[in-house]
Amino acid sequence: MPPGTQTRFDLGGDRVRLAQRARNALWWRTASHHARVAAAPTGQAVYGPRLPDDTTVHSVLDLALRIGEVQLASGAGAADVTATMLAVTNAYGLPRCEVDVIFTSITVCCHRGTEAAPVTSVRVVRSRSHDYTRLASVEHLVREITAGRTSTADAHAELDRITTAPHPYPRWVATTAWAGMAAAVAALLGGGLVLALIAAAVTAVIDRVGRVLNRRALPFFFQQAVGGALATGIALGLHATGLLPAHVRPSLVVAAGIVVLLSGLSLVGAVQDAITGFNVTAAGRAMELTLMSTGLVAGVVLALRAGVALGAWVSITDPLPPMPADLPLMVAAGAATSACFALASYATPRALLVAGAAGAAGLASYGALSLVGADVVIASAGAATLVGFAGGLVSRRLRVPPLVVAVSGITPLLPGLTTYRGLSQLVVGNDVGGGLSTLLVALGIALALAAGVVLGEYLAQPVRTRLGRLERRLAGPRLSGPLRPARRPLE
């Protein structure tokens, strides 16, 4: 039935005319809003919309589930997945659907009035991977669907092509990108060229070992433990054998490795889910973050214990506060770190440039706040808010998912050195109070980064869409999927 037509419902002799206006669907209205009439003796009153046939309903629900699976597996928040799936179902004529997203599964239910049973479908998200090219392609497909430019059959075919396509870059390119990211982090922490090269080589070894372990289906907890042990053990071993120059600090090599291992965790998604009210999904992400971080800590601690037993321990010196002359190098290193992370996550070439700009802006604002005396947590939160705000304004116009900009932009600010310092205080210095305090600071920095990004994206929405009343127009930060996906509000 074309949009704008009128439908009559037989309600016991009374006839109620409901004017429906929607792009591709008839919106849900109950007759009780217009009249209070008992059912006719010859039959029960009919409520609800007219829906397509069962085959179309099942096809649309399956398409929406698969799109949501790609987004959730790529680190998108539950609110974004819900909004995107509702946009797809509304575009294909299913006006009243409910979506339930938890950490490992997605459920969608299509209500079909009082005479037909609802249709419910479930899809389990079994694997998670960072492929930002795939995420960008899915978002482009969603835009085509919501604009009414593709049929369900064509959308299924395109989604099959997206999900079965190989990564856009060879695997060795990702390894090189991780190595380049570690080198940029080492330079950001004040290391020289030799330290950057050593950090790159150690990270490349960690990535290749992790690749082998992943093929053998080793749980990620143990992969993180192996990565942390390799980063710490190699750095201490090189120092103990005299292969490191005297001016090279092995603690910076370990810190660079920790940043690389932390960068793949879904910190932004966990905080976004908690802020937007998806507490079950937030709890699942938080549990995964805790488990992965615990594995990393266990690997670092084991290597530190072995280093102390073998006499290979070296003290950690606190980094000097940034000086105005250091800002250009910090900005360049931040841009390189973010761009390398995006490349390792298989982002598009356009996204690489945007991610590099986001990293540069984040480090510039962090350095400026530090120079004026701001606390490290406050400076991190301010820099992340700027990254989220700028990314929210620019990314949509450039057809780059804001999630790519957000995660890449805060990567240079992850507390790798603070985490290692806290662990060393606990393990080597036997300073339980100081070590726990330092680790709490690292946790505060991480939470400030994630919350700042979400806040920045939220603040960018009224500027980007020229809206003035947030409470009536906005449903929360949008880091993935269409900005205004459906006319139906998200209750």
C-alpha cells in the first residue's frame, strides 16, 4: 500500500479513519486512541498495521540481525546497533519492532497486531574483530536502505559480499602498522630513534606470536598474558645482556607494548553502553575488559618476577612534564599512532587521514592542558572530548564512521606507562599502597578517555544537525550507524 493512503478498520459498526504518513511503512496506531468500542458479535476487532507476507518479514529480520552483528562485532555500542536495526526494519515496512542487544546475542521481534503471532529472531555474536572497512561498507549499505534505494534481495547480496570479502590489506601490512604504532608511542614517551626501532621490533614479534596462538584457538586471556610477558621479558632481557644502549630505557619499550595490547579492547563501547542505559551489555563488555586487562597484567607480572629473580630489573623513572618545545613532536607522534592503529584495524585510506588528524588534535589539546597545570585525568578527559566533538562534526561528512575516529583518536593517550609503573611498584618495590594508587590513576585515565569521547560526540550532534532541543530530538551519542535512523523515538 503506498504511503499516505488511508486504512479503515471495522470496529463494531463504527468506522475510524486513520491517516498514516511514513516513507515506506504504515505506522502503528491503536483504535483505542480514537474510540472505545466493543468487539463486533461476528468477529473481533483488528488492531495494528498491515504487514508484508511472512517471507518478507523473515528476510527483513535476518538482514537487520546480520547488520547488527557486524556492528556489534566491530565494537559499536548497543544503542547504535539498536537504532540501526530499527532503521532497517522501518525502511522495509515493519513499523513495530523491538530490538534487544546483549553482549553475545541480538534479538529482534516484529509485532503483527492482535490476529498474528509476533515473529522473533535471534543471532549470536561469536567472534569480534576490528575491520573498519567492513564497518564503513555496512554503514553505506544502511544509508542506501534507509533512502529506499535498494531492495531486500539486493541488500542481502551486498551484505554477503561485504562479510565474505577478505581484509583490504595483507596481514603483513597490519603487523607493520602495529610495529609503527609502537614506534610512535615510544617517540611520544620521550624515546629516541633506537628505542622506537626496538619497540617496533618487539611489537612485531608479539603480533606474529599472537597470530599463531589465535590460529590454535587459544583464549584471548592467555594471548594477552603471552603478549605482556613478551613485551616485558624481551625488554628486560635486552637490557640484562647489554644489547640496549645505556640511554635506552626498557620501561618505555614495555609501555609501548602495553599501549598496543590495550588499544584493541572495547573501552569506548563499554562506557557508551553504560551511559546510554544498556547495562547488561555494558557489564559484559566490562567483564571482557577486566579479563583481558588481567591477562595482560599477569603476563607483565610474571616477566617482572622472573627479571627480579635473574637480576635483570631496572628502575623506572617518571617522565618529565611536556615543554612547549615538545608539542610539535607530540602532535606528530600522536598522529602517527592513531593512523597506524587505524591501518592495523583495516580502515579505509580516507579514514586513515581522519584518524591521524584526530590523534594530532587529541595530543595537541592534552599537551596544552598539561602545560597550564591540568591534572593528567582532567587533561585526558578534555582531549578525548575534543576528539569526540571534532570527529562527530567531520566524520559524517567524510563518510567515515565516528567510532573509527573516536577509538583511533584516544589511542595515543592510553595509560601504558602508568600501568607499568603501578605493576612495578607492586611486584618489585613491594609498595602495595603506591602501586594500587598508580593503577587507579591508570583506570581513571582510561575511563576519562572513553567518557570524554562519548560526551564529545553527544555535544556535536546539535551542531551537526542544527537541532536546538536535545531532550526532544536526540536519543544519545551516535558512534555508528545513521544519525537519525527512524521517525519512531527510542523509548
